[in-house]
Amino acid sequence: MKRLYSRAMRSLQSNILAGILTIGPLFVTCLIFSFLFSTLAKAGLPMVKLMAVIFPEELLLQPWLQSVLAILLTVVVLYVTGRVTSLVVGRHLFRLFEAILERLPFVAKVYTSVRQLLDTMMAKKESSQRVVLVDFPIAGQKCIGFLTRQMTDESTGQALAAVLLPNAINPTSAILQILPLDRVTDTDLSMEQAMSMLMTGGAVGPDSIRFEKSARS
């Protein structure tokens, strides 16, 4: 009886684990898309509310339709904004808009920080900003980070690195570490690959990664 119970428990555990491994990546993907869609819907909802006031149709009052329209309107606004700013006139207008923001005391700090963070995330691989691994939270355990800049210790002359360590699933929350450059492990990951690993909890990523520093480093 005890042996039968033990076998049943092992079977139950293995099947539950197999279910988690099967559903886990799908659940994380749904969670990410749910977060993105809800964010897009919240951004576009005021425009849909305005449309409902101007065109008081009963169909526009349906919550599901408002959410769909809000997402579509937000995507359209993002596309038009990107298209306009890619043009010469649009770039000049955007620089003027940024110059105005930089004159606002509190807004300037927040906007500049977010802008630098996004520029770092979208930086090309050839730039000094790259994907690295650092020992965190303890030695022997690696954490994906973005090396944003290099500096020098004014007392010893040692090369230092500023590394941003985003949280998995929610990369918008992160910590900044300043550590010796020789403790940083360079990787072959692109920014897009690193962000995919972070947002999917590692479910999406390359089959191999440089975990240890090479001998020439």
C-alpha cells in the first residue's frame, strides 16, 4: 500500500511538473501581452471617450469595443508619431519639444532619465552600451545587465562600469550597480535577445551563452 501511494505521488508530481513546463511559457507570454494591451487600452481610452461624446452611438458605449478602439488608436498615434519624427521637419519639431521639456525642473529630470534608459535598451551592438553578465546576488550566480557607461575610480584609476540590472518580467524596474570593469562578463547577446529573455523569464533565448570570462579578458 505504501509503495503504491509513493508511486502515485511520484506520478502526480512528475505530471504536474510537466504541466508547468508546458503551460509556463504560454502563461508568461499571455501575461506580457495582457500587460501591453491593458497599457495601450488605458492610453487610448480618453480618445474613445471623446469620440463617444461627439458621436453618441450606443455601440461606442460597449466596454469591449472601447478597449479595441483604444488599442487601435494608440497604435495609430504611435505610428504617426514615429513617422513624423523620422522626417526632417518632424525631427526639428521634436527637438524643440524636448528643449521645452528640459526647461521644466522636475519633468526634465524624469524625462531625461527615461529617455536615456530607452536609448540604452535600443542601442546598437557596435556601441559601448552592451549586454553583459555580472555576479548577482551572490558570486557564481549571473544576472543579465546593460553596461551603460564606463568611468574611472578617481582614487585608484581603476576602470569601473555602470551596469543596469532590470528585473525579469518587468524590466521597467531595475537597479544600477557600479563595479570594477574586470568583474563584468561580456556576452554575444543583442539588446533584443536580452529583452526577450527578461520579459519571458528566460523561456525565450539563445541555446548558448558566454557565462564565464574568456582567458583573454
